[in-house]
Amino acid sequence: MQGNKEYQEKLFVSFQLSQVVPEHNFYRRLKSVLNLDFLLKETESYYGNCGQKSIDPRVFFKLCIVGYLENIISDRKLIEHCSMRLDILYFLGYDIDEPLPWHSTVSRTRQLFPEDIFEKVFTQIFKLCVDSGLVSGHTQATDAAPIKANASMDSLELKVPEEELEEHLSKIRAISHGDQQPVRKAKKDKAQSSQRKVSATKDELNEIAARQKKWSTEQTTRQGAKSKRSKYTSNKTHYSPTDPDARISVKPGKARKLNYHGNITVDTSHNIISDVQAYHADRVDSKNLQDIVERTKNRLTRSGLLWTTILADAGYSSGENYHFLEDQKLVSYIPKHGTFKGGPEGFTFVKDQNYWICPQGIKVVFKKQKYSNDSLQNHYYTKRSDCKNCPQKKACIGKSFEKKIAITAYLDEYHRNNKRVNSWFGKRMKGKRQATVEPAWGTLTQFLGLRKINTLGLKQANKVVHMAACAYNLKKLLKYSISKIESQAMTPKANILTKYALLLAFLDSYGTFLRIITRATKMRIQLSIL
């Protein structure tokens, strides 16, 4: 018989979310695991004693975590999504007829709390992973990736003093012809006066001019290259009035964009994120490593874990970093950067007396140490008389009077690290790094809302990356708890049989070991008699 369903709302209904949401539901299990009651005391000082009650800080952070778990970066869409999901309402502690906070309340609360509150939430979730046995601590892999900022390249403006800069660049053909006003001018300039001023030196501006000239001739096939508005942009000459902390970053094969520089450190045991931080996009990875190591080591130490090994790619390579890691008692597996050559070709280094010998047998002796590009270098020189009549003078030093060798002061640290990297175990560590931290970045950017920073400013970006890392660790934690329950779902009889089988295997191997020792002893006695 054909059914004919007609919907008619009831005036009164008896309904409980706890009876509707299944026991195995993700958010129901997450509600039983995640306890954020400590936030009531941590955030008490940020509220007044009178006025209308604001959103519960526990609800706010749960909303943030839900947003990244559901891959939603808009606060407006997040509230709309949560209001349609019974399991999320149960996780937040809201009834079906209870209205959720307004989306602007979420944005204002995010700006109200400082960075350390978000970091404490991340640390609390990290401790849950440690207590569950998901973190070993001894080996950590770190990597960085650009994250798109909430600002457009079309809104870039020249740094002041604008008249002097334009006059200088016009002389050396650094600015493209045409209108120099931004394509899409910002409504409000949020940059501080220091961020609007040109900090580049004359040499750096000349280098930018050379790049602009090369770019204008070689990049004619790029979309918009022939436009009058096209120009070569640099952090030294341009800034974003919308988000002054965003920086122009370049990756080979990709367009120039305003980004932030995100860095994560992952424990290689179960791929749990042990540290996360956002930096300016114009900073190289090697400049951030020491800050990353100190912060990660403190968190692991407070959790009672010992850190011994660090894995990273060549972007973190520098002599200063190798020296710092050895002082921290950490074994590094960081490939050398492509710019490191280990010394001039054909020259031999005499380590005991600290000098170089050129192919003609002339000594290049040590003179001084000095910093060059924030890197400590040893400088070696020959005598002018030694190079004056050398047959290889033109090919070796050109029009100079003596041979100069400038090499890192941490050459021994380089060699020790490179020896470890090139070993068979170092190749294994490289594979482990690629299998842990790089997939973690892919998960964060593609599935956990870290494809874009939806806030303005470096401090707000730090809050975003911490919440995305919290969502990542919670998914790992709940997935591990399910697999752990399934693996331990053996009957007592099966457990006894398994233990008995393991005992027999041990006794068998131990008996084989004793027989081998006995035979070797008998052969030794016979040989001694002969």
C-alpha cells in the first residue's frame, strides 16, 4: 500500500540530544575526552564584573576547534553550520532550541584573548596525546610552508618617503611605466609609521632595480606583464595597508603572494604535532630554528619526555644552527644547503694548523673572524708576494692582489652533520621526515582550514595555526583510541594463548643461542689442544 507522509509540527515535544546522538559519534566521544574547565580561571581577568554575560570561553574554543575540524574558516558559516548539526550542538553544550552566539562575538572574543591562552589550549591537548602514549618525544621532525594571508597584492603601496623613492627608482628604470597607484586601494591604512618607511639600503634598492629590469624583459609571457600597472614588488619597497604583517613570498614555479610562514614540529611516533608557530613570510627557515627548538624542548620537558634527534630539510641548514643543536645535545639530520661547498675547489685544509694549501703549494693562513650576512666566518689570506708571480693568478684571483677564502666558522659541525645525513641511517631518517611532517602539512592545508589565514596580523595568525593544530591532534587522538580498543578486544583465553606462544618462541630462541655458544666453546678447546 502506498504511503502518504504529511508533515505537521507538534506544539509540544519531548526531545533529548543525548538520546539522539550515537555513542560512537565523533563529537560525542570528543566531548568525553576534551576538558577545558581550566579556561574559566585563565580567562577570568579579561572580563568585567558587570554588564551582559559574554560567550563561555569553553564554548568559544570548542567552536574554533569545530571550525577547523569541519574545514570552515568563516565565522558566519561556522555558526550556521553548527546550528544544523545535532552532534555539534551536543558537543558545545547547547540544546536544540537554544540560540548559538552571534558570529561577530566569536571574532571579538578571538581578538580579546592573547596568544598564550591559545597556546595553553594546544598544550592541554598535547598532554592528552602524551598520556595516551601517542608521543615518544625522542625524534621530532620540523617543516615550514607558506599560508595565504587575508590581503591582496593589488592593494600594495610604496613605502615612504614616496617622492624620494620614486625619484631614485625612476633614474634606474626600476618602476614600470604608468600609474603607480594601487589597483585596489585599502579603505584604511593599518600599518604603523615604521612599517611605511623604506628600510632598504642603496645597494638593496639597486639590486631590486636590476631584478625589475630583468623581470620586465623575461616575464613578458606572464599574464598582465604588458599591462601599464605591472610592477616588480618587494618587501623592501612595498607594504600591505590591509595587513602590514603579511609579507610577499616567492616559491619557484608559483606566483608572488602575500603570505605568512607557518612552521610545525611533529613527533615521528604517531605524527602528533608538538609545536606550531607563525612567522613573517620574508624570514628564512634557518633563522627560526633556534626559537622552534627552545619552545619544543620546553614543552617536551614539561611532559616528562627526552628529546634526542631532530629532522629537517635543507632550508634549516646553517653552521650556527648545527652549533646550537650540539649545545642542546640534539643529534641533527639536516642536509646541507646548496650554497655550502666545504671550501674552494682544489684547496687542501690543514686542520691542525688552521690553514689552506692551494694547488701551487702556497699557504692561505687564517687572519680574522667576522660576521657576514649574520653568519660567523673565518677569513684566510695569502701574501701578496706569494701570488704575484703565480702562473694561475688570473684564473684564481683575477685582478686581486691576494687569495681570500671566507668560510663558515662552524666547518667541523657541518662535517659531522653531513656524515650523519649521508649514512644509511641518515637516509632512513630522511624518509621518516618525509612520511611524517609533510603529510601533516597537507592535512592541515587541505582538510583542516589552514589554506588561508582569515584574520589580520601576526598575533592573530598564531591563534589560527594553534587552533588548526589542536583539531589535527584531536583527530589523531580519537582515531588512536578506537584502534587501541579494537586491538585489545581479545578474549582472556586468546590473551593467555598469545602470551604462551611468545614464551615458547623466546625459550626456543634462547635454547638455540645456548647451543651455538656450546659448540663454539668445544671448537675453541679442540683448537687449543692441537
